[in-house]
Amino acid sequence: MSHLGLIEALENRGLRPDLVVGTSAGALFGALYCHFGNVGDVFREVELVFGSGEFREFEGKYFGERKPADGHVQFGIRHFISGLAGTLKNGMHLGKALATSAMVAEKDAVSLFGRIFEGITFQTLKIPFAAVAVDLVEGVPVVFTADRGPDGLMKAVMASCAIPFIFPAVEIEGHAHADGYIMSNLPVREARALLAGQEALLIGLDVSAPVELSADDLSTLELALRLLDLSTRSKQTADRLLVDVLFQPVDRSYPWSSFAEHKAFYDLGRRYLSEERLAGLEKAYLDKYAANVRKDKNPARKHLAAARLKRIARACET
């Protein structure tokens, strides 16, 4: 939900993306934002989903009672751990384990995402969008765009959100796919590839939490997720250097299933974008635009672009 708070702050500044590329939760909220075209409608839709009887039943079945952001998941884990241990003991490959040993049953995952994406397809989106998942067979990140079928968007986002061991892997075109964060938590390389050499200001919304030491022993599930998280850190650090502007609103770890705290996470993102950070974003845009103007060899186009740059600079000052 911190994504939405960040985007709302950008909206209030008159900024609107030409392309959104998302991984994991970024794919979920990015797709909804590209469909509705504004944060207010997305937030209302999220409120409807979280307040629905179907979601409360899903939450209670797998995660127990609602916990505050500093609470812990206490229910539904033991059965999953037992099944996972049995699967790994039988010597199955990781891809097969992810596809068959998820805590959430496939039918329940499909039902939940079907409710969220009812009537929403790539073709209904108001802003171009791409979701990034990982192909567990080829071992590479995969970018899903509008060239998919009518259920392509829902399956693409499901795959991108398929947290290992929690949600089942999603089969697309004969291959199992899982959460994109495994290999591309901040999909800046994928965004640049989609832009195909076009000049653009890339803004990274990184809501990953810093790794913190735990005072308690980690459960088997927590340890597995911690190891996966650590395995992504070096690439994520490198990817952060590839964006033009990076926003990181999350300053500590939160249980990922703190659904009841969605408003707090939303506010966290919105408060993070202070006037100082927004001014820094505008300066980065002006600097990049000015550099492109200087490189242009066409005198007439360069003159028009320089005039436009002055108008943009005056607008930013006001």
C-alpha cells in the first residue's frame, strides 16, 4: 500500500506515468492504478476487497486473526511446514516445491485474484503496464505485457505476487512462474528494455524493508523467506543505481500479511514524499531534459525544446 501513498503524492504534484512496470505487490497495485487511472479509486477498491466477507474468510483461513503491524502470523503455518518438509524430503526440485507446497490453495488464490481483477484486463488499462515474474523452469525474469489473452493480466499479476512457499506458482504457457522479486525486485532493467531507447525519467518506488536482526528464533517459514530475501539483495542494490530517482519509504520490517494496517502503509508512502524530495524529483527531471536538449543536433527542434524547458522550470517554481 505504500506504493499508492507515493503515487498519490506524485499525482498531487501533477505527475502521471507514461509506463508502469511492477513486481510482486508493485504489480498488483500498479495494475489497479493503470486501470482506474487515479489513486482514490484504487484505494476505494482495496477497501472494498479487504472489507468483503470473501477476503475475511480467506484471511482467517490462512493467517488467523488480524494482527497489528508488529504482530506475528500464528495460524495456518504448521500444516504448510509439514507438507513442505515432506515434499523436499522426497527430493523434488525447487520449482516443483513452489508449485505444489504453497500454504494457500490454488483455488483460493484464483478466487481472490479473480475477485480483484473482475472485468479488468490488459485491454482496459488507461496506462501501459507490465508485470514481472520469474520463470521457474528457465530461471529468468519474464515480462508480461498487453499481448496476452483475456485472463493474461490476472495470471500475470498472480504470478508476480506468488510469494514462494505462501502462494502457489502460476502456470503460464506450460511453465511455472513465481514472485518476480526472486530475480527482479526493482524492475528497472525491464522498464528500460520496454522503452527501447526512448528518453525517459525512471522513478523507482522501492518498498522493500531493510534486513533486521531478530531477537527471537526464526520459524522455518521465516528463515526460508529471509534466505530468499537475502539472495535478492545484491542485484537489488545494483538496480537501485539504474533509476533516475529512487524513493524508499519503508524504514523497518513489517509482517507482509499485516492487511489490517493497509491505511498506515498508505500514509507512510504519502508522508515520505516531502516537499524537499518532490523538489529533488523536479530538479532531476529538468536536468535530464536539459541534457537531452543540449544533445539535439536539430536547431529548430532544439530551440522549441529549450523554450518548453523554460516553461516547465517556471511551472515547477510556482
